[in-house]
Amino acid sequence: MAATTWGDWTFDRRADEIADLAWRGVVVLRSIRAVVRDADWATATPVISHVDHGPESLALHLTWTDLGADIAGVVTVRADDGALTVSFDAESHAAFRTNRAGLVVLHPHRLAGTPLQVAHASGGHEATAFPRAVSAHQPVFDIAGLAWAVDGVEVDLVFRGDVFEMEDQRNWTDASYKTYSRPLDLPFPYDLAAGERVAQSVTVRAGGTPTADGSRGADRIELHAGGAFPEIVVGAASAPEPAPSAADAGALLLELDLSAPNRRAALARAAGTAAALDVRLIAPPAADAPWGTKIPGAVSGTELAAALGSAVRELAGLPVRRVGVFDPVSHISEPALVAALRVAFADAGLSPVLVGGTRSHFTELNREQDRVPADVDAVAFGLTPLFHTLGDEQLFESVAVQRVLAAQAVEIAGDRPVHVGPVTLRARFNNVATRREPAPARGDLSEGYGPQFTGFPDPRQASPELAAWTIASAAALAVPGVASIAYFEEWGARGIRSADGDPHPVAAAVDALRSLAGGQVLWGASPDTLVWAIGAGDAAATTLLVANLDTRPRSLEVAADGAAAVQVQVPARSWRRVTPPAR
């Protein structure tokens, strides 16, 4: 949709979202939108019934009728006296249990380190900054107003209708900080009564003289040697049988829920095609955990040790490189679980690499890193760039944040290697669900397992653009210290191949990355977060993979470890393999 311009203000409307809000060409806000979430943090889908246009006003009439909601409201955008105001006025037509209903504001991630002035709802002011390192917890509370400067533009926000606070959404691979309402220290879920209204607004003012010239970064990428090229792993298929014809799947990451009746069948299927296995065990809920007494089926310490011992014995004789264990509620490697897994290894006479961390987002690793035992051999976390929203912009913007998360994870890990993954477009499970999620009931794989029940596929899995995104993602994640990256699944709705075994375009990207194994990784920064390169080589030969996430073709210079630069032409949202002349 074409951009809307009202005087000095410009913005895009992407369905219900007021996006890329700019003043005199400088983007000051990534987005403003109204959200409705249920008691499990699932986001209801808004339906636009109609749109009213005025000379410098816009009104979106919205309804939310899924996830048990029955809410109707209007988001109004209005320019007045040099300011832009976005307001939300809605009514719940039925009782609805929610964790959030109201406006959210997204601030661009490039504001990292920018000084920030806060006007508190309770009175007084505070001088702080947008966090440079990814903040584990909310960096700002009790917000009535915010002010900062970017590219010569002074920005001032005023919030009305509720008390707001901020979180660092880079934890979830979003390219933003988010200011939202209802403070999380208030009880949630909470009830919206039938007939109850929600009324909020955000007013944005700007001034100053823009200093940004709007030009893109230089079309040159410098790559430097950084140790061994990370192992490229693929997730084991969670889709139902029948499986396509067996073939060597390379290294597979297999998540095994020890409470699932078909976990042995899942192990057997993955082991039948894998050259190597990275096994992540999801333990049964422990009765002695703080949350254990509230969960049906929670087991005693003796039963937990027996379950882990049985699972480890089943790994004997299989090509297992790494094994991790995670709690099903906290999603991290709790100390008691790690200790029990070490005992199980010793009893079975096995000594794989013991992985600790989180099976969920970087969020959990960032917040709970002190609870992960220091003696685990390696540290892991997963990535799901489409956790909060499903737009293409979110997907492509997430790549720059992946570089930030990988670097911070390496700092957290210290001298231990980092294993990134699973990397999936959409969530494999709801890590904040308050109810037990669905699970298979059969001992075979006729129903599938794991994400087949608890996650969602994405239609972009089969798109050509995903191949470019995967090359760019690997280039962003392959910082020194990252030992492996696990992408998607081997086949099925979440796979690099279809359920019939036909390769999607992303399969060629994964194969190209895997072909660089054994070489020295060549890694570097993107000049503008839209073009990325990664390579591998030695004194004799070098191979480069170059990805373009831009909406236009790019002509790039790529220089690898001090060698002469090569010129690469890359079409929009595509990738190229380049072999520079031998040195």
C-alpha cells in the first residue's frame, strides 16, 4: 500500500498497523497498532470492516472474534497542530479473559544506546537509554511519556488511557523495543466484562532538523576469518507418516518429549536417516518443581531419573553427538535435570556433549542464564522470528537482530560453544501457554508429534525468498563461538522438502551452507542489514554465499579476509554462490 503523507508526517498502513511513522523522512516509530491477546498470549486476528478517510485523518473499524473474543473498536489516526495522534476506542461485547487489549508502540532497534527521557505516570522524570545489550527484563516502567532524538529529530510521545511500560523485543528476534499497557506486575489474565470499554491514545510530536541523508550503506561487505565453519543441522521431521523415501538427511536435531507415547517411534525414524543426531530431551514435569504440583502427570525425582535413564539407554549405538535436557514449563536446563542426565550418561557408558540452555527463545536464556548449570558443555537457544507478528517485514528485519543475539549468547556461554536452533519461522509450541497443549495419543507416527500438534506451519516455507533469508540468517548467526545452526525440518509442512520429498528452494540454500563444512568461516557485518555474505575457505580456495533481502537488485563488492574484492550481482530477495579467483 502506498505511503500516506500529511504535511511533515509519512506512514504506511499495513492492514491494521500504522507502520514506519516518519517525520521529514526520518523514521521515528516502527509501528503503532491495537492488539487483543487471550489468556495464553495468543494474538486474536483483527478484521477490518471498513476504513474512513478524512483530509488528515484515518479511521480503521476493527473486530476481533477469534480465540473467544467478541470485541469491536476503531483505531483513529489524526494529524493536528503538528502532532500525530493514534487512538483506540473499543468495546467488548462479551466477557473475555485477556492478557492484553490495547495499543502497542514499536521503536526501531537502531535506537540501541540512544539517550531516553521518561515521564512517569506516578510523577517525576528519569534519564535512561534504550538498552544496547538485549535487556532481559523491562528497561522502563511506569510510562506516561517518552522523549529521545534520532538523526537530528527530537521525538516526544504522550500516552493516555493506561500506564505503559517497555520491553526489549529483540529477545524474541523482533527488530524493536515495545511500549505496551497494562503493566505485567498487575495480575493477568484479567477479565474484560461484557460492555466494558478500552480507550487509549498515543500522541507523537517531532521537531528539529533532520541530519540523515537517506542514503543506503556502502555496497561492500568485508569478511574475516573466524574459526571453523558452523555445522549446519536440520530439524527431524515432526510430520505424520508416511515419510518420503529414505535418504541420508545429514545431521538432524531431534526434540523428544519423554511424556509422548510415540517418542520411540520418532527416535527410530530420525535415526534411520541421520548421519548424526543432536537430541534434545523434554523431561516430564517434576513434582518437586515450584510449578509441579499444579500439573497433571508430574513425576517424582525417582520417576524422573528413571525416565531419563531409559531415554539415554535408547541412544546407545546411535550416532549421537549432543544431548540436552529441558524442563517442559520453564523450558530451560534446570540444574536437577542436568545432574540426573549426567548420572544417566554414566550408567549407560555414554559421553556425548551435554547441551544446556533453552529450547525456547533467547528470552529464556537471557533471563535464566544463572540457573543453567555452569558445567554444561555447550549452550543452546532457539529462534522463532514470527512469534509476535507474521508480516514479511518482521521476517526480513529479524536477521539483523539474529546477529545481536548470537553475539550476546557467545558472551553468556563464555568459553563454551553455542548451538543455535531450532530456527523455525513460526513457534513450535506456545512457551507461555497456561494450559496443557495437545499431544499425540498413539504410539506410532500416524499423527506426527511435537510441532504437528503445538505449532503452526507457514506458507513461506516453500517460497524462493526463504532461501535468501536462510543464507542471510546463517551469515548473521555465524559469529565466532557459534558451533552449529539448526534450520526447519527435513520434510513436511515445516520442512526444507515437501511431505513427498520434493525439495523447496530453501533446500538448495541449506545444501550450499552444508557444503562449506570443514572450512574456515568467513564472516562480517552487513552494511545496511539488507545484504549479507558468508564464506569458507583455506589458502587454496574460497567459496562465498551472498544474500540480498532488499526489494531491488543489488550490486555488491565482497572482500574475503583481505583478498581482492569480487563484484556480485544479486537479484531482489535472492542469493548467489561465488568462487573468487585463487590467491
